[in-house]
Amino acid sequence: MAGRLEGKVAIITGAGCVGPGWGNGRAECVRFAEEGASIFAVDMSPEPMAETLERVAVVGGEIETHLCDVTNKAQVDAMVEACITRFGRVDILINNVGGSARGGPVEMDEET
Ligand SMILES: NC(=O)c1ccc[n+]([C@@H]2O[C@H](COP(=O)([O-])OP(=O)(O)OC[C@H]3O[C@@H](n4cnc5c(N)ncnc54)[C@H](O)[C@@H]3O)[C@@H](O)[C@H]2O)c1
């Protein structure tokens, strides 16, 4: 049976993991690849993406890695361009990189 994401291209940010084993981003890369998506894996550092590459290879998935700090707009614009250059399209965006700060949308300043 064909995977549910056959022919789709997914940008997944935070595709590495801060420690060994599984993080959300790494798991999403592998699971989406299992369903047939082409993965454009994005992280700000190359080291944690090596294990993600290995794990996607184990399931026979297609993956391209790209370095980008997603807090930098120019780098995010370049990320999208690089994905389109490599795969010709973007179907799915997983904005996985996150962080925590106290307060709600009303109390937080715009930069946060
Ligand atoms: N793993 C969990 O069980 C869990 C549960 C609830 C919430 N979260 C939150 O979800 C988010 C993602 O989780 P995860 O497990 O994939 O995270 P993680 O902490 O394992 O990090 C994933 C990757 O994000 C990269 N990264 C960090 N800042 C970046 C930036 N500015 N630009 C590009 N890459 C960057 C890191 O280099 C790392 O390889 C985090 O905010 C985390 O707090 C995770």
C-alpha cells in the first residue's frame, strides 16, 4: 500500500535533537518518510542532523538537510528557496522549533 504522503514535500524544522535518541523533530522526519514524503530537514547545527539522516535512511526515505536559524527571517526565506530548488515545491511545513517564555499573548512583548 502506498504511503499517505507519497509525492509530498515536507519542511521540518528542528530536525535534530538536543540529546541522543528521539526528539519530536527527528521522529517527525522518520514518520513522514515512512509515509513516503520527501523530507527537507532543517536545523541550526549540523551535528544532531547526522542521526536523523541515518534513521531516515533505515526506512528508505528521501531526505535533504539544510542549515538555518529559524529566528532569522533572511535565513528562513533562503530555506524556502533551497527547498523549492531541491524538490520543486513545499506541501507541508512543520514549525517544530520552539521555546518557552512566561505569560500569554497579551502580556508578552512582540519580540518574544
Ligand atoms: N520532545 C518532547 O517530548 C516535547 C514535548 C512537548 C514540547 N516539546 C517542545 O517541542 C519543541 C521541539 O521539540 P524537539 O523534541 O524536536 O526539540 P529538541 O529540543 O530536541 O530540539 C530539536 C532541534 O532544534 C534545533 N534548534 C533549536 N533552535 C533552533 C533554531 N533557532 N533554528 C533551527 N534549529 C533550532 C536544535 O539544534 C535541535 O537539534 C521544543 O520547543 C520542545 O520544548 C517537546
